[in-house]
Amino acid sequence: MERPRPPPKPERVKMAETKKIQVWPDMVLRETLAAILATIALLLVSMYIDAPLEAVADPATSTNPAKAPWYFLGLQELLVYFPPWIAGVLIPGLILIGLAVIPYIDIRNSADPKQKKFVLERTIRFVFSTGLFLWVALTLVGLFLRGPNWHLQWPDGTPMGTGSPAGGNPLPVPVLGAAYVLVMLLRFKSFQQSCRAIGLVRCLTAHAMVLGTLLILLRIVLYTIQSFLAGPAGAP
């Protein structure tokens, strides 16, 4: 009598080798060591390199232009294009809220963890990249292209615009909003698929972030163009 054959052994699945370390004490020790080295480096730099300080403050004479530290220059430059409550409260607040909600808006399109495709990947990249580029550009403009009375000037001091045109035109705001809605209607099938994949609230929130980014960018571009058309500072 022939003996029954044993069932075939299941093939062993090789797990992907990933290098892992313990948070404590490995990672904490590395971070502490990095912080100590950075502190030592800063102390050495401060001992041998003098800070670029100006003269002692004089209450009778104010600096013109009075520029904020470089890390606040982007925010100071925004005050040129928007009212204070928008430039100082609304836009920074929306930036912080947007960065916090991005992980909850852009979710995977598949339950398979191997597929790293996100529904709104292009949209989120556009918002983040445009915002980062705009903030760096505003900082550079405030650092190198602003002179007395916060007028636009070239780095050598030559005026290139007043920096304060006569007034803003509110017409481009509704025009851009209507154009964006029209584009979404033309791409309604793609918009509908995105909303079905991640939900209507997430989809509308992401597109509101895109529209807000475009409105801020449009306002800055139009204001700068009007500034150039107004002529150099002091011109009749």
C-alpha cells in the first residue's frame, strides 16, 4: 500500500529587511549629541564673529527702512499687499491650519500599502511648493529690493517703482474664482472621481486651498505690476 505523500510545505515569505533602531536610548542619544554639537558650534561662531549690529538706537532718529529680522521679512512684505489683519492673522493662520490638515485630506486611493498613490498628490504638491516659493521670494524682496519708505529698488539703490500704487482693483478676485469654477466644471469627471475617493469635504477643502493660493499669488503679481507702472519713487 502506497503511503500518502505529505502536503507541500508552504513557501517562506521573506520580509523586507528594514533597519530599525530603538527610540530609547539610540535615537534620543543621537539627537542629544547633535544638539550638544550644534550648541558648541554656535558658541564658537558667536565668540569669533561679531553680530552685524547697527549704531545705538536714537529716539530722535528712526531707521528708514525699519526691517524686521530675516525670518519675519516675508510677513512684513505681505503687509504691502494686504491689510494688516489679512497679512498678519488670516494668511499665517491658514498656512498653519493647512499644514496641519494635509495628512487628513490627502489619503491613499487604495487599501494596498504597496500602492503609494494619493488622490490629491498633485494638488497638495502644488499648494505646498507654491507657498514655499512665494515665502522665500517675499523674504528675498524684503531683504534686497526694499529701500527707504519701503519703496522698490535695485540692490544698488536705483529706484524701480513706488511700491505703493494708487489703489487695488478688486475685479480679478471674482474673475479668478469664476475661472477656477469653470475649469472644475470642464474637468467635472476628474473632480467627481476625487470626491468619491476621499469624500466631498476633503475634496472641497483641498480645492479651497488651491484657490486661496492662486488669489494670494494674483494679488501680489498685480500689485507689483501696478507698482512698476506707477514709475520710480519721487517721479511726477
